[in-house]
Amino acid sequence: MGRLSNKVAIITGAARGIGKATALRFAQEGASIAIWDINEELGKATAQELVDAGYNAKFYTVNATDFAAVTETAEAVNTDFGQIDILVNNAGITADASLKKMTPEKFQKVIDVNLTGVFNCTKAVSTYMLARKYGRILNASSVVGWQGNFGQTNYVATKAGVIGMTKVWARELGRKGITVNAVAPGFINTEMIQTVPEEYINKLKAATPVGRLGETEDIANAYLYLASDEASFVNGITLEVDGGVRI
């Protein structure tokens, strides 16, 4: 316990799923949590859960695709908490279709959230980290960013792009006290996958050497390590948390 004591973490898309699990895990380790999400109802509920459990948390409604709004909200967090130490760029969406059926609008929508949104949040928040010469920036990629996935031209493009941006920022910010890393989940048991037919889920399990889906806590624990001082010499990596699915 206490691996993130006296740290302030912004977690985007933290109203549910991996983001929510990460918010709870970070809070358990002593961090104050700024929950960023476009879903006001779920975001407020998650923040209240943390507060009721005795943790320091606050919800902010923010659309990661709006740079002006992101900049304003980053300033608000810095004012409210006095500092920003950790940014987890977790927010993301899917809008799947084969190349033949994918519209330009559907392609751009995913790019705007999953790639431009990561740029916007990092651009705005890194200003405060640079001022203090300390920071941990963590980006959500995916195993499909390496291997591709049928019907996910837009999503795969963003997750491959995140890996590239992570490496660039690691080079640019490392000497300034800020490390930048990514996490690439495999098949994770989130709300989204729970709507998938059981037959398909069994296929996913069979394709994973450890024989199960990942849990949101598995990803949260990976983020925790990379956010902690234990990972102070880890910079520019993409940590696969996939049960060995890419072996």
C-alpha cells in the first residue's frame, strides 16, 4: 500500500471498465483521483463510490476530442489538487466495420477519440508535469495495434499510432523527469465483451495461452506498476497484458 502516496492522477474514461478499475487501484495505493469522462452520470457515480470508500476523488465532465475543453479541465485539476503527477490516457471507443462498409465518418470518429484525444490530453497535462519536472504518462494501446483485427481499420490505426506517439514522447520528455509508456491489453472481460455470444468468448479463451479472459484489475495493476517509482527507469515501452495471446 502507499505506492502512489501524495500523487494526483488523471484517468480518462474512468467512469467504467478498465478506467474505473484503475481509478480504484490507484486510490487504494494513496493517489488522489481526477476522473475524466464524457458520461456525467456514470462518472459522478464512480467518483462517489471512491469518496464513500474514504478516497479523494473528483469527477470532471470532459470530451477528449475538444482541446480547449481539455486544456481548461487540466487547469481546473491543477487548481483543485495543487499538482498533476500521473495521466492515464484510457478513454477509447470502437466503431467496427470492414473496409468495404466503413464510412469516412465512422473512421474519423474513432481517430478523434482514440488518437487525437490522447494527443490533446497529453499536450495539456504535460505542461504541468514539465513545470514540476516529474510525471508519468500512460497510454492505452492494444495487441491489435501489432497484429491487426478484421473489421477494425480505424481502431487498429489508433492503437498502432499510440505506440508510436508513446515512443516519441518518451524520447522528448524522458530527460525532463517524465516517463511515457503504454499498456496493450489482450481480451479483457469488460462490459463490452459481456454482450458477445458465449461461443465467441470461448474461442477467445482458447486463443489465450493462460486459458481465460483478462480482468480489468489485470490492466489496472500494469498501470499501477508503470505509474509507480518502481518503474522510474522504464520509458517508451508498450507492456503487453494479454495472457500470452501474441506468442
